[in-house]
Amino acid sequence: MREWLRDREHMVRMGILFAGALAVFLVARAVMVPKDFGTYGHFRTGALADNMAHPLVFAGRQACGDCHDDIVASRKGSKHEQIGCEACHGALEAHASADDPSALKPKLPDVKTICLVCHRENVAKPAGFPQVDPKDHGDGGPCTSCHNPHHPEIS
Ligand code: HEC
Ligand code: HEC
Ligand code: HEC
Ligand code: HEC
């Protein structure tokens, strides 16, 4: 018997170590994995409610059009027509769903910076995307002195 064990003792110790580690893992998993994990998939079911509880910050472009149909109309046929209002105006759910939206009147975008966020010349941008170097375009004037932000084409 001892003869038999002598050649295999290291295997037995290894086996005990593995079994111990497995036991620790199973206990830790039972304690730490939330009860509602895996009901609908590889996630915690309660995460759905947690996410739904986040207040909305973006209203979506449909909402803006309900009250600002003049702006929607002025964008028709322009290359800016498909850009979401909130891409420039920021998240405005609080304004759009207010009882009195004029009481939560949003600040207008800063025309000195907003256009160049997208249009500043940069070799990393696709060559076909309209881009300008403000040093030699527009004589240093605010972009909106020549371009209407909602319909920027000049001709
Ligand atoms: C329920 C109606 C309503 C909705 C929806 C709404 N607005 Fe307004 N908005 C108003 C009113 C009313 C004013 C105040 C107008 C005024 O005082 O000239 C206003 C003012 C603004 C102003 C400031 C105008 C200025 O001259 O300073 C901006 C910008 C604006 N809204 C953008 C948006 C955007 C973008 C959305 C969509 C996320 C939106 N609004 C959704 C009713 C609404
Ligand atoms: C490309 C950026 C951009 C987008 C997209 C955009 N706006 Fe504007 N908007 C501006 C800027 C910049 C001003 C301020 C102009 C100024 O100060 O002369 C402005 C001004 C306004 C004003 C104030 C009144 C006016 O006519 O100047 C309202 C209201 C408004 N935007 C609503 C909207 C709505 C609604 C949408 C979506 C249908 C929208 N905007 C999309 C950039 C944008
Ligand atoms: C959120 C990004 C974004 C912002 C901010 C933005 N633009 Fe644009 N702009 C675009 C896109 C996208 C197009 C369409 C590009 C295309 O057709 O390939 C465009 C098109 C244009 C064009 C038409 C170019 C042509 O080919 O005829 C002009 C001019 C322009 N923008 C000026 C402005 C000005 C001025 C502002 C600031 C008031 C502004 N843009 C702000 C994204 C933006
Ligand atoms: C003094 C008037 C003026 C000012 C200020 C001005 N632009 Fe222009 N911009 C023009 C004219 C004119 C064109 C050529 C006509 C067109 O493409 O619509 C043009 C064209 C453009 C184009 C299209 C370029 C292309 O390759 O198709 C973009 C983008 C543009 N401007 C963005 C801006 C931005 C951003 C600002 C502010 C930094 C600005 N512009 C300021 C007059 C001006």
C-alpha cells in the first residue's frame, strides 16, 4: 500500500488542492451571484428595472418637431436635415417635457465652437466630408454670420 502511494502521493496532494479550490469557487459563486441572475439570459434581471429607472435626458428629434415645426421646415432639403437637434443643442428632455418649456429655455449653442466640432479640417476625416480651416475660411467671423445653422448651404 505504501509502495503504491509513494509514486502517486504528489498526484493525491494536487487532487486535494484542486478539490479545495473548486469548493471555494462554488461557495463564492453561490454567495456572490445575485439570486435573479440568469432568469432571462446571461444578466441580472433586476438590471432591467435599474436601467429603466434612469431619468431620460434626450427627448429625441420627434419631440422637438412637435413645437418647433418652423425649424424642422427650415431644415428641409439641407444637408443638416438629418442631424438630430440634440446633437447641437444638447440633451433637452427636461425642456421638451416641461409643463412650461419657455420657463426652461435652453441656452443656444456657442457658435464659436459648435460648427468646428464637426467641420474643423482634419486629415483623419473622410475626404468627401465638408471641412474648413477656420484660419483661412470665414474671415474670422462667427460661422452663423454667413451660414444658417439649420440650413447652412449658401447658394
Ligand atoms: C412642448 C413644446 C416644446 C418642445 C417639445 C420643445 N420646445 Fe423648445 N421651446 C419651446 C418654447 C415655448 C420655447 C420658448 C420660446 C421663446 O421664448 O421664444 C422654446 C425655446 C427653445 C429654444 C431657445 C430659443 C431661443 O430663441 O432662445 C431652443 C434652442 C429650443 N427650444 C430647442 C428645442 C429642442 C432642440 C427641442 C427638442 C429636444 C425642443 N426645443 C422641444 C417649446 C418646446
Ligand atoms: C448643426 C447644429 C444644429 C442643429 C442640428 C440644430 N440646431 Fe438649432 N441652432 C443651432 C445654433 C448654432 C443656433 C443659434 C444660432 C445663433 O445664435 O445665431 C440655433 C438656434 C435654434 C433656435 C433659436 C431660434 C433660431 O431660429 O435661431 C431654436 C428654437 C432651435 N435652434 C431649434 C432647433 C431644432 C428644433 C432643431 C432640430 C429640428 C435644431 N435646432 C437643430 C444649431 C443647430
Ligand atoms: C454634428 C455635426 C455637425 C455640426 C455640429 C455642424 N455640421 Fe455642418 N454638416 C454636417 C454634416 C453631416 C453635413 C453633410 C455632409 C455631407 O453631405 O457629406 C454638413 C454639411 C454642412 C454644410 C454643407 C456643405 C456642402 O457640401 O454644401 C455646411 C456649409 C455646413 N455643414 C456648415 C455648418 C455650420 C456653419 C455649422 C455650425 C452652425 C455646422 N455645419 C455644424 C455635420 C455637422
Ligand atoms: C464670410 C462668410 C462666411 C463665414 C463667416 C463662414 N463661411 Fe463657410 N462658407 C462660406 C461660403 C461663401 C462657402 C461656399 C459656398 C457653399 O459651399 O455653400 C462656404 C462653405 C463652407 C463649407 C463647405 C465647404 C466644402 O468643402 O464644401 C463649410 C463646411 C463651411 N463653410 C463651414 C464654415 C464654418 C465651420 C464656419 C465658421 C468657422 C464658416 N463656414 C464661416 C462663407 C462663410
